[in-house]
Amino acid sequence: MDVTIVGCSGSFAGPRSPASSYLVRAEHEGRTWSIVLDLGNGALGALQRHIEPYAVDGVLLSHLHVDHCIDMCGLYVMMRYVPGGPGRSTMPVWGPPGTGVHLARAYGSGEAEDVLGVFDFHDLRHRDPVTVGPFTITPVRVNHPVEAYGFRVEAGGRVLAYTGDTDTCDELDELLTGADLVLADSAFVDGRDTVPDIHLSGRRAAEAAVRAGGVRRLVLTHIPAWNDPEVCREQAAAVWPGEVELAQADATYCL
């Protein structure tokens, strides 16, 4: 299994990266399977550097804030209007309840039928696994102002844990424990951002990974353009015993 950082800028697209999106791929039964975790603003363009977006086997949306889902509107246009057709009838999409109607409204249509006809929407449920080819994806409800999930992705004996947007919560233990790679929200800076129940800081991300146990690699992501990433890294490094890595657009990690 490998994961490519399509976009890692927090809250909005930055000058060097789109907003949140992660392409995960694995070989299975003679072909490469692929899923996309989130598709925030700017991510659809960058995704095309790595894969034809309409060839993806499934999309999972952690929550419905713009920086995690809005480029689904562009993917709808691609799926519906690509010359010769996308080579498939629909694309499966998992998200919080109401995702289809939400995206139809975001696209500008009062009716959801067109969007629902291109995407096959399924509701995420806490701890209810989703299977796509070789991937088993377990959504875990996390601590954010809207219904939001982290994803524990397993394939070939390897584990990727993606926190989505969250502050500290007990559920991070089950999400992160034993993960080969953790992609951790690190949007907040200790000493500056004091509002609770929205985002992790670098330190709180590292604390969650240490508390969960067995995490091999910690990668900080969702860092807004107004943050100094090195400050986030330093705050995490005060807790994390190994190397603290920073997500970079177009980087690929092999698990």
C-alpha cells in the first residue's frame, strides 16, 4: 500500500498545496486499486498528476467542510461530461449522512438527482468498516464541530491512519494504535490557538500517537498557509520520540 499527498494545506488551498486529499493505492488481483480520502479545494487538478480521477475505485469524505469535499463538484463535471464517458456507470462515495444533497447544493442545483446519478452515495457510520478491493476502511467518529470521521485504512497487513479534522478525543486511541503511518491534523499552534474541540496542534497530535502506541511514522498535515510548519514540527518533536515528518504535496509514502 502507498499513499500520495494530493493536498495537505489546512482550511484552504495554500500557495504550495491544495487543501486536503490523499490517494491510497494497493495491488490486488492483478491490478492497482485506488481510493481517495477527501477532495478539498484545488485537489482535483493535482489529483490528475497521479491518476485519472474517474478511474478511482472510491472516494471517502471525512466531513463536509469545503476544504475536504468541495472538489467533488468538479469531479461530478468530469464524470458526467468527459468525452466518450468515464468508462463506468457510477462512482461509490462514502460520507456523513446527507453528503449527496450537500454536494448537489454546493454545485448549484436545487435538485440532487443529477449528482446522485453520477455518484453512488453511502453513509459513514462509526466503526462500521467499508471494503473497497483490498482496502478495509474503518471510520472512527472524531472531535470536530460537525460530524467528522478519521479513517483507519488496512491492506496487505499495513495500516494507514488519517485523523481528518479533530481535537484530542479517546477515539484517537483506536484510530491510531499500531499504525504504520499516521497522517495527523496539526492546524493549531500551542500558545496561540485556544479554542477547544476543533483541531489538534503538533504537540497534541504527537501525544495522541504516543498514547495510542505502536505508531511507526508520524506525519503532520492540514497545516494552514499562515502557520510556520517548523513551529508545528518543533511542538510535536518535544513529545514524539522519533522523526516528526511534515506532509508535502506530491510526496508518496510506501507502507
